[in-house]
Amino acid sequence: MTDCSEQNSRDLRDPILDSIADGVFSVDPDWRITSFNRAAERITGISREDAIGQICCEVFKASICEQACALRETLRTGKPVIDRKIFIIDIHGNRIPISISASILRDTSGSVIGGVETFRDLSQVETLRKELHKSYSFADIISRSPRMLKLFDLLPRIADSSITVLIIGESGTGKELVARALHNLSSRKNKPFVAVNCGALPGNLLESELFGYRKGAFTDARTDKPGRFTLAGEGTLFLDEVGELDPNLQVKLLRVVEEKTYEPLGGIRSETVRCRLVAATNQDLVQMVSDGTFREDLYYRINVISLELPPLRDRVEDIPLLIDHFIRKFNHLHHRSVECLSGEAMTLLMKYSFPGNIRELQNFIERAFVLSRGDTISAEHLPDQVKPNQARLPGSETMTLAQMERDLIRQALSRHRGNRANAARELGIHRTTLYRKMKTLGIGNPDKS
């Protein structure tokens, strides 16, 4: 004899709901699940029989269940929730990315009897997004800028050399990341990487930090202290803000670069330098040489190969990539489930000049994590300095996003002199997609040269 409850469960299955590819479930006013289609079973790994009658948060264990439940929101406000991206935990403990929509469920008389939610498995989309991210990242550096992609190609070729490298770029452009990439790509990767900010200490203290000292070199020198050149061993010594060195230290560094030796303070024997030297500056060393504030011979010694990092305002196409990276980073650090920026917030950041470059962008996103409570970062969560022209923004979010997309495509076409195949490759989209977007957005193709 067939169990009555099992028979009823089969009879109550809705063939229409079961034919839908998205997961669908409904709840009563007590938040107990009243329907659960086949796609919901497939995505969660939980059978309909086990789900029916359970409180929905016990079944889904979603990232928003505690504080930002979509069903509670839609029942409270009377407005549907559309396409919100969250995570759920399936029966095997796996974290599954999904997109949810929620709305009120009413009976034939119009009375509220609960809520209904649909959800779509985004695992494949997430996998593709990660693959796309990998294609635009190199040794922890993220970019799709043509200038940066050329740098990605150059780094492995110079990494294993012992030649001195000078990295040039504004503050916050990632000079230390590039220095670490040179180290990690080389045969020295298992040796120390030692970083020194030459602008952080006055000359006499910096000298002892770099070269160390011997016991008795001065009043408080009670023991020997190794300097950074010694600590770097056969690894890499990174001298950041090398333009801040005073003239006395410039002379001593010149000797190190030329002769590969140095003397600790109070020492009587020279020590041999075994590390690779990488220097960086945010200053115009050529102008400093002309002004007599930086030694010309030292400049040419450390500038055997120079790598110039463009400011963020000259690689605006990287801003969405970097934002996505920082959102994932801070989601992990702060145990949050922020998904994206609103169209208005993204437009504001795309139009901002970023004098502090990538470091400033990172600070903006971390600040927004502290101020926001939902899964979307809005313009109100950004600092005032990015909103000077807010009143002139288009009133519609759709217009704002379209304008941003139009600007990005025009810039890519301009950089590639109208070559649509190369522009599409840079933008990470198929060429036919670019043609369609150009037509939709009314973008003419610049003349090829």
C-alpha cells in the first residue's frame, strides 16, 4: 500500500513549476515552505519532501537570511525584489552563487497568503567570471590596459636578470606589486623580499637601516645590527621613493650599485651585496638631475631598465575590474555578500580622476563596505570628493550605464585607431557583440589610420 503522504506529495506537484529551469518555492505567513519545484531540488540538493513544511532559512542557509531576507523585504514594502545576487549553502555544504527575485503571493481575493521566490544557479557564470579575471591578472596585478598588458609581457623577460630596475609611477599605482612580481617570477622567489621606504626615515636612521651597524658604532649600539642589504641576502631589496635619498646616501648607494659592496656603520670590512636591487619613485628624476638634487651618475646606474606605470585615470577600463577584485577581497575579510555597485556609483567612479590611484579606489570600496548594509554599494556610500558633478548626472540609471559603456567603447576604438577586432579583444567581448553595442549606442567607428 502506498504511503498516503507520499501519494499526496506527488499529487501536489505542479507540472508547470516543474518545467521551469529556475528554482521556485513559496512560503506561508509563518515562513514555512509550501511549494518547491524540481529545479529547486536540483540546485539545493534537497528533496521537495524534505523542504515542504520547513522554515525557508533552515533549507537555504543563504547569505541574506539573517539581516536582508528578500521575502521579508518584499512583504514589508509591497515591492518585488528583482535579480539580487546572493549565495546559498547546498546539502553538501557547497557555497552556490544564485540570483533571486521575490514577490508577494496572493489568493484569488487578493489577500496576502505568503511570498514566492525564484532563483537561478549562477555557478557557470561565476566560473566564467573567474576565468575572465584570470585572463586580466598577472602576478597579483589586475589590468586590461594595453600599456599594462605590455608590462605583463615584459616582466618575465627581465625577472631572472640581476640588472637593476627603476619603477616609475605616481603614488598608489602599484609599484611594490610590480617589484614583488619581478621577485616572484625570478629564481630568487624563495629568498627574502625586503622593502624600504626611503622617504619614511631621516638620513642618519635610513643609513643604519640600509647598511646596519657594528657594536660601539655609537652610544646605544650595544650589539651588531644587520642592515636591509644583509637581510635581503640573495633575494630582492626594494627601495621605494628613492628620490627622497639625501645627497650623502646617494653617494653611498652609488658605491653599492657600482662595486657591489658596502660598509656597516662602525665597520672596518666591506660586505658584499648579493641581492637584486629594484628602485621606485613617484618623482621626476630627470628634472631632479637637472635641478641638481639627484646625482646624474646614480640615476643612470639605477635606470638600466625602467618600467613606467600609468595612473588610474589613464587606464579607466581597469576600474570595473579593480572594483570587482576589491569587492571579493572585502567580502572575504568582512564576511559580507556585497555583489556590485549601483549604476550611479559606478559612473561616479568612472568619471573621477583618482589622484591617489589604485590605493585610493581600494580605500573608497572599503569605506563603502563599512557604510553599506545591503548587497549593493550606492552613490551615498562614496565620499563627497567623487560627487562634485552629481547634479549633472543623467536622471536615469539606464542612461548612466549606457553613457559609461559608450565612453569605454569609444576610448577602446580610439586607442586601436578604429580597429574593432582589437578593441573588442581589449574590452573582453566578442567582435559581433561590439558591433551590436556600437549600433545600439550610436557609436560611429573612427577612421582607421
